[in-house]
Amino acid sequence: KAARKEGFDHYMLKEIFEQPKVVKETLTPRLPLDVDDIVLDDINMSKEVLEKINKIYIVACGTASYTGLVGKYLIERVARIPVVAEVASEFRYREPILDENTLMIVVSQSGETADTLAALRLAKKAGAYVIGIVNVVGSTISRDADDVLYTWAGPEIAVASTKAYSAQLCAMYLLSIKIAMELGKISKDEFVELRKELYALPEKVSKVLEQADTIKNLANKYINSKNVFYIGRGLDYAVSMEGALKLKEIAYLHAEPYAAGELKHGPIALIEDKSLLVGLTAHEELYEKTVSNIKEVKARGANVLAIALEGNEEISKTADDVIYIPRTHWMFTSILENIPQQIFAYYISVGLGHDVDKPRNLAKSVTVE
Ligand code: G6P
């Protein structure tokens, strides 16, 4: 039966508001409170295989590839295994180095994306172990991967991915922690703390959604921006990619994600009066450094919209506007930081009169190469 909008103007908005539920359903069944472990029923990879893994590739397309960037950051940091995150359309053609000590993680909402599937098959042929993070049950990628970690996001109708991405991030959080625990890099006590934070996430997602009207006003304020730059460092940089993509996809605005530290190596030359800078600052270790980059851009005439953690209110002295997100463990900031970007892009698209759910030239699932 066809999904319905349930009173929302568009599927995209409905799906944005489903995120507390989606996050809960992807996380909590895997985090039973009576054992101090993550239970991933569908992952059969043995400890023996895992212990031999010396390299991980995370391969995907579009929004799913940005889950890969977050995954790279998390897995390298907590499990200390080198990770390459790459788009499938590049990975598959460059004779990547794969063997039985390689783990490949493929991420796909549809489970049917042609390039992602081709990358998976290449890896399997070379003897690598493949785990799929997939939303559509029974899809080709879910069948071809050795193991599947399903994202319980339910059907996603809007072309631009929102709830599926948040569910992918949740799956990636779980997988990163699980790998690190199996390798003895995260203790039981540390895990109990992380689990507590994961249980608190759905409520924090709701808190971000409560700001939808404020974000709508900001979207209207900045609707005439000419060039939009999304900048961040570390995990914020990964989140900036998704923010810029959403704006391109549904609002048709030129938007560019940039590593904050690279700004002065080029893009700063493009900053002028009508430019908008979205400064992402939730990766707190690098907060001061990013704020100083934001100041440099502000001084050159751009408008600045910052996304910051609650408690970092002094950023309002630098930015024109600030959206605050609840504090969580550093590993889990990406999900909370991205939601304002979704809402911002949504309301700009609506304000410009575009077809939000079916943006021009784009398809929900790309099954051609
Ligand atoms: C298309 C969709 C995107 C999606 C990408 C990858 O471009 O419009 O929203 O991120 O494909 O799709 P997948 O189903 O593999 O996640």
C-alpha cells in the first residue's frame, strides 16, 4: 500500500519528522539492557576473521557515501584499523587492493545502486568480507553481501534521503563500537556509557525537530544567498558534505562543502556579500580552530549561520545566527548536527517553489552506471 503524507505537506518533511522513531528502531533492538554488548543478529563475521582485517573500505554513492566518511572517522579512531571511504563509481575502476584481510562495508538505502553493487561484487571476487548497511529488505545488495545490518527506516519516498541517512549513521555507530569492542579497544564500562547516550539520542533528535519553525525563518532569511559554503573539521567536515548536497538536490542552490582548514587555499577568494557560510562546530576538539575560520569568512562580508553545541553560546558573537543542538558523546554528534541542515534545505526549496519530493533530474535509485 502506498505510503501517505499523514498531514505533512511533503514526504520529505514527514520523513524528517520520523527520525526519532527511526533512530530508536535502528538502535535499541541491538542494545539489550541485560547484556553488556551490542547484539547484531545478522552479522556472522567471526572474531577470527575480524582479527585478521588490516584494512576497511567503505563504499557507497550519494548521501550513503557520507555515512562512509563518518564511519571512516569513527572506526579509525576507536578501532585503530585504516579505513578508506570512497564513492563506488571511482572505487570500482581503480583496481583497488583487496584480499581476504579486507573488510568492505557498503552502504545503500535502496540496495540496488549499480555502482555500489559492482564494487561489492569486485570485493567478494577478491575474497574480501562484505557487510552491507541496507534499508530495503531483500534487495540485491542485501542478498549479495556476506552480512547485512539493516537500517530500520521504513520506506523512504522523497528522492532526497533524510531518515535513511540518519538510520545509516546509527548503524555505523553500532558497527564501529562493535568492532572496537571485539578487538578489545572499548571496555565494558565505556560501552555502558556509550549505550546510555545511544538510548538518549531519539529524545535529542526530537529536541532538534522542535526548532523547525526557527530554522524555517532562517531559511527564509537566507533564501536569496548566491553561494553557500558549508565548512567544518573532522566529523563536521563529513556532515558538511551532506548539508551541501541537500541544498543542491532540492533547492538548486550552488553549495560547496569544504574542510575548514582548506578555505584559505582557494574558496575564500569566492566569498562576497551575498555568500552564506554554514559553519559546523559540533566537533568540539576542533571548535576553536573552526571558529577562527568562520571569523575569517565573516570579515570578508559573508553571512554566517553556525550550528553549535548547547553551551557554546559565545559563537553568537561571531555568527549572525546560531542553531544549537543538544550535547551528546562526540561519536554521535553527526546525526544531531545534520537534521537542521535537512530542515534548512527543505524550507529553502519550498520557499523557492520547487518540487521538493521529486527534484528535477534526480532519481531515488540509480540502477544505471
Ligand atoms: C540517488 C538518490 C540519493 C542516494 C543515492 C544512493 O542519487 O537520489 O538520495 O543517496 O542515490 O542511493 P542508495 O540507494 O544506494 O543509498
